Amino acid sequence: MKITHCKLLKKQQLKLLEYFVLEVTARSAANILNIQPNTAMLFYRKIRQVINHHCALNAQAVFDGAVELDERYFGGARKGKRGK
């Protein structure tokens, strides 16, 4: 799977990919590159979809046999006062 139907220049795509790796928000990356924030958010979403696709392909090979899960509760107590 690859990113298709992207009207950004290759140079802009590579810069956005670099900012994605550096964990810069899409809005900040859009401001730096002088593009629309929605365009950067869409590109970030497409990157995540490509990553998800490749992880799903690798997960099938990793979880080939039986998988045992533990029944645990994750989370903590709620902070602050509750009620009156």
C-alpha cells in the first residue's frame, strides 16, 4: 500500500513525512510549510493508514498460533471530587 491521490509536491511530502517522524503536529507542520492544515492532517492520516496496513501484514505472521490473554483492569481512580 502506498499514498495515492496526493496533490502535494514530492518535496512537501518528504518534509511532512520528516515532521511526522519528529512528532510535530500536523497544524504546526502546515504552518511551517505554508500549506492548509487540513491538507497536512489528511497526509498524516494517510501515513498512519500505510503504517497500519504494514503492521497488520506483519501481525498475521507473529500471531500465527494460540494467543493467551490476561484479564486485567487497566486504569486508575478518577481524580477530583465526585458528587456534592
